[in-house]
Amino acid sequence: MTLADWLSETRERIAEDGTRGIKESIHELYIGGLRRTNPLYSRGEHVFERDWDVLVVLDACRVDLMSEVAGEYPFLDEPDTLVSVGSSSIQWMERTFTEHHDAELRDTVYVTGNPFSKRVLSDEDLLALDEVWRYGWDDETGTIPGRHVTDRAIAAGREQDYERLIVHYMQPHFPSIPEPLTDGMNAQTLGDGEGWDSPWHRLRRGELDEETVWSSYRSNLDYVLEEVGILLENLEAERVAISADHANAAGEAGVYGHPKVPIRAIREVPWYETNATDTETYDPKLEPDAERGDIEEKLGALGYL
């Protein structure tokens, strides 16, 4: 965004929202300044430099959030951290699926609920690419349910011959399925062509309190960890890593959510190691289907595509 664009948008905001519009523009200018400091921050550690057979990616998961619930899940008993290569999902994908790691990628299956894969990857880049978001979108919750990703990951584990498997869940990224704080990312909220208003944005503006947002965030993590538990009991793997593509800022340095800014709250992510044994106690139900005609329009309105 150029200075002229910013000034034009600022005038529109002030005309529409008065003082609130001024605050929004100042915040936008501040975030823009932070983005310029990206080259000064660590590039992070590439996940392919670590040793694993299966990598479970929990979208937008903070280290402290994971620590709060770790005691409730036996497979989260070896805590560690990683400095992610990105501050957002698309940045993580762009810096993870690179030509430098072509050899590993040719033996990797990627099962993903995150629609940014469309902007970064093609079938030729990996051994197999299963974009669950294309056929697994749920209008009621306004996101891609964890079970849909679990189904396809278990199917990949039983049907594919690979060296590495990456399973990318959309949770605990908002909207929270157990404790929704908005109408979610669905046709109703996108019907006017505007983007989705995240709980992080609403927290920054004072429309939600910290306790409410954190409770919703945590319940969404519990939701997806239940799915990880099912996955680990229906997959054969000696080394499973559970991590995240990026985290979320909750007010650190005046930042909320995960804009592409280089702060520790966003770039430091959990890293847990465990194993998996296929007990064959669950049979996947979701099968790939023809791409739904309206899904790209919805995700495009969110800024995903």
C-alpha cells in the first residue's frame, strides 16, 4: 500500500467512523512499519532440517496455549519449541516447500485444510497433494472441520507409500468450532463481499475481552488435539512431530493475530515429538469429491486466494 492509498483510506475511515477510523489507520501504519523490519529477524528453522516421519501442523498455535493443555494429552510429554520460517500460513508454505528441498518433497505427502496451498503448490511439487479445503468446507462452522483432515490423513497413511507425511489442520486458528465468537467464515458473513472479522481484531478494538477470546482459542485447540489423538491411533509412524506453521500475537508489541510481522509471539511455535501406531480403530469416511463451485469465491473474499 502506497502512502497515497493509506491517506485515501484514512479519509474514508474518518468520514465513516470518526475517532475509531483514525485509530484503525494509525494501527495499520504501525503494522506496516513492523513489516519492514522482517529482514532483521531470524529466518527460523526449516522443518525439513529436523527428524520426523509425520509432521502434524496446528494452524496458528501459541507455545503457551499448548503448554496449558499439554498435561491432558499423553502424546504431548516432550515439549520443545521452534522458530518458524514464517509469520503467516502462506509465508510458511513459501519458505517450506522450496526448490532447495525438492528431493524431500518428491517423497512427501501433504494433506491440508489450509487453502493457501492453492497459491503456493501444485500436484507436481510433491509425491501427493490432498487439498481437503477444496471439498471439505463446512458452511455451518465456517471452516474446514478437523475430522475431515483426520480422515484424509489416515487414508494417506494406509494407502500411500511415502517417506514423509505432513498433516495441516486449520485449528486452533479461528473461527473456534466449540466456542464460536463470530458467525465464522461462511456465505452469510461473506455475502456482502467483505472479509471476515477475526476475534483477534475484535479484541484489539475492545469488542471482546481477553478471557473470552483465550477460552475460545483454547477450546479450539482441545478440539483439534482430540483429532490428533485419533490420528495417532490410526497411523503407523516411528517419529511424529506436532508443531505449528505460526502462532498468534495477543497484544505483544501492540499486535494481535498474525500479520506478517517478525515478533516472537508469532514466530515461536510448539514442537512435540511422539509416535503413532495403527490400531485400526477408526475407518475414514470422507472421500475426495468434485470441487464445490462456490468455495473459491468464499475463500477469495477472506483473502485466502
